Amino acid sequence: MDDHKKRVIETALLCAQEPLTVNDLTRLFTEDITVSEIDDALLELQKAWDDKGMELVHIATGWRFQSRLSMREYLDRLTPEKPPKYSRAVMETLAIIAYRQPVTRGEIEEIRGVTVSTNVMKQLEDRGWVEVIGHKETVGRPGLYATTKQFLDDLSLTNLQNLPMLEDAAPMAAAEHLGQAVMEFDASATVETVVIAEDATQEIIDISIEELQDKPTDEQK
């Protein structure tokens, strides 16, 4: 692809308010452009921005430019608001849904060993990170929770297989890992890392990572 067309793609991505898919990018041109040509141009643009403060990333809903984490301390001076804080319960619940989905609220409570409050689920749903994707065919037909494309976008991931590997005690370790990875991307290109509330790390977690990953749900029993 010639430099002019690559410049058109680059400009569209820089100006877009939302991630753009390859199909979106093909509509920029009146002449026929193949998916392969668009893919090649995107890879070339990624390399061209390797040494810049912005990077071109592929996420679940398409391609977008975002600021690099190394720029965060400088950008924070323009927007000094503190990043959002989430409780231990919220982040643990999110971690369980992310790694065990689809799961019911009862299954989440079984893994955590405590009741999951309605407020916890509401926070995750309001943030756009989880949603009910169906109902389990059992007594009461409880809702099945799973993560959303917004969740993947905020982690700058293309799919669930790219979730951080778990190597420590869980579910708090998983929650902390997600907390370090979750980003909030806005139009001003400021990236904020989600911070778990300070008191969240003061409690000892007795559930092992094997329990989080391997403990059978009611559906698997």
C-alpha cells in the first residue's frame, strides 16, 4: 500500500472516537482495497509508532491509538483526578467471572465463600465489564455472567485467551493482576490504571489458584 493510503488510515485512527475495524477502514477508499492490504498497513503503522508516546493496538472491537503507560505520569499532570478505586469484593468478583465464565452469582459466592452483594454486581454492570448472557437451566434459572467486549477493550486485549496468567494465590491475586492491567481510555488519550482500594490487600486469602481455576461449578458436577 502506498504512503498516501497509509496516511489516510493513520489519520482516521487518530481522529476516531471509537476503535475502527478493518471493514471500517476499507470504507475510507472508493477503490477496491483488500483486507490483506489493510492488515499489512496496520502492521507497518505499528512499527512506525514504535518509538512514539502513542501506540497502535488491536483490541476486541478493532484498532485504536492510545498513549503508552510510560507516558502516564506526565499525562496525569494534565488531569490530576485520581483513578477509580474498586473494593476487594468487586475485583475478586470480576476476576472470577473473567476466568470462569459463564458463571452464576451462586457459583461466584461458592468460590469466594461469601455472599456477593447486589451493589457489587451493579458496579461491574454499570462499568460495562460484565453482563448476563443467558440463564442456567436449573431451579430458578439464575443468570449466567460473562465479561464484555468493553472489558477486553479496557485491558487492551483482543480475546479472553490473552488474559494475564495466574501464578499466585487467588482470587485476590487475580483481582490485583486485573487491577494492574485494566485501563480507562478516553478521548484525551489519558490512560488510567484501575487501583484496588488500599484495604483490599490487608486480608489474607485462603482460596488457592487451583480452586479458582479448577473448582467445579454446579454445572460441571
